[in-house]
Amino acid sequence: MEKLIMTPGPTYIKENVRMAMSKAITNPDLDLEFYEFYKNICEKLKKILHTKNTTLVLDGEGILGLDAACASLIETGDKVLCIENGIFGYGFGDFAKIYGGDVHYIHGDKRKGLNFNEIEEYLKEKHDFKVATLVHCETPSAMTNPIKEICKLLKKYNIITVVDAVSSIGGEEVYVDDWNIDVVLGGSQKCISAAPGLSFLSISDEALEVIENRKEPVRGFYTNLGIWKGWYENKWFPYTQPISALYGFDRALDNLLEDKNVTERHRVYAEACRRAFVECGLELFAKDSFSNTVSAIMVPEGVNYSDVFNKMQKEHNILIAGGFDFLKDKLIRIGHMGENCYEDKLYVTLEALNTVLKELGFKLNKDLHIVFKNSIK
């Protein structure tokens, strides 16, 4: 049986995406038709992100988008506000420091979504920031933050907003223009369900103006978003494009756009998973603001995470994820995003986890897979 990858990214890839990646390539620098192909991908991203802003696909995993946004927007001494309630959100500050940012933090509860009122009160006293960073889906802890309200608040103070939405785009609603997001970052391997290796982003005119009017050069070439200016008009890419990966990504975007109930599907199965965990006696790590693309449960007392992981993989051929950093060995994480977010895959996964936990001595109140199936509405 093919291994079932039920991690919060990378996810399962549909056969039509794999077939698209096998298409014969051309020379993307010289073939004018390829420029039209790449532009069409960017137009599809605009539909998914609900934006009129410039969109780009970069040749590098999702971290490249985050790195490029910080490198391109931040100059030495710029005040940067890092709004965080988890591992990825806090890490944004480290990237800002690399490029000389004077980073200030708003630290949220690690088990709750970002608190709008606390941020509002903070900004009343301190708001002279050039850039603010925050995460939509805090993947390690399975929470989705209220970026809609927070980004609108930040724009009242003319702060450039940079949002990591790698694990939410395609599984949660993201309305870039309506929510006043200047730069939003995504990755190919999460809800888009394409192969790892591509990051994508949208950039507002205001953010582009900041990049174009820097006083010091961007520290890097690959991370310089300014080098893309006029790529289509001049028929020139900054570097040779990863053509096979883009073929697969394009097909995956079509799959997403053709799925008219994609966010509802993610909501329904996420809620059914959480209900199964709670009713069966397991503890969710998050206290509120639950993600619709990943669930995180506390490793039960008396159970070792590595035993769960190994038995799931070796005995059931299912790959799940755990925690890392301060959450190492404390969590079990299951991704219900993109092509993983279907009843059959989740049922099999929860059935296997049900068996594994019982074999390791944890007494469940009910059967995970049965509660999950009965909770689907």
C-alpha cells in the first residue's frame, strides 16, 4: 500500500499534478509562450487570494517567500513589530533581525489565538513601525489567527503588513485586498497540494514602492523582490524558472479553483476531527482559534510520542507529525489540508491512531474513527 502522508504539509499529490510535472520542458528564458504561462499562474493566484496586487512564484520552499519579504522591505534600523503566539510567528522576528530590523514583540498566549484588544491597546502607545509580521495559521500549534481584524488595525497606522499564510491559503478564507494585507506568503506543498519547492506571494503597490525607494541595497539577489520589476514587459526572468514544478503547480491551482466548496470541506472535516479527539478523551493543544488545516493534540500521559510515530508508520504505513521546539514530543499533529482533507484518508488515519493508542495502553472513551464519521455534517 502506498504510504499515506497525513502530515501538515507536504501533502498527498493528485495524479494529474504528477502527470503535469512529467510534461516535456521548454527553455523558459527564451520561449515567449512560457511567459504567458507564468503570467496565467499569477492570475490564478490573484483569484485564490482575492487580490489585484502583483503576484509572483519563487523557486524555493515557503521559507524563501518569508526571507525575501524581510530582505526586500527591511533596512538597517527599521522598526519592525513581530506579533506572535507561536514558533513560526516568533521566528519571523529572527528573519527581520538578519536584515537589520529593530524588532519589537507582542507576545501572545501560546495556546490561544492572537488577542485583538491587546494589540489595539499596544498600538495606541507604540505605532511608529515600518513593518509588522504575523502568522495566519500557526501550524506547530494548530491555531488560526484573526489576521483580518489585525491587518486592518495595522494599516490605520500606515504599517506595512506581512503575513505568513503558508498553511492556510486554500484551506481557510484569505481576502488580501479587503483585509489590507501588503505581503502574503504561501507555499506549494500545503493546501495547494503540489510538490514542495515553490513559494508564492502577493505584494501591494505600497510595499513595492517601499522596495523601490530603499536607501540601501537589498542584502541578496535571490531574496530581492525588486528584481522582478518589468519581468513580463521585458520578457526576462531573474533566474531560470523551475519549469516542471510550475507545470505541476499550475495543475494543482486548477484543482483548487475547480473545488467550489474547498473551505467548507476543510471546516467540516476539521471540526469532525476535533470532536473525535475531545469525545474520546484526548486534549487539544489550542484552547481556541482552531485551525481548519491541522489538528494538534497533547500526547496522552503515559504514552511516548516516538512510539506513536513509529507504530503508525511501521504497522499502518501512515506518516503523522509531532511537535518541535518547545513542543517537541508533546504533540501529535495530523494535517487535514488540501488533498489530505477527505473522509476516507482521515477515517483510515484515525482508525490506525485509535488502534495504536490502545496498544500503547491509553484508554479511549470511544473510537476515534467512529466519532469522526458520525460528526460529519
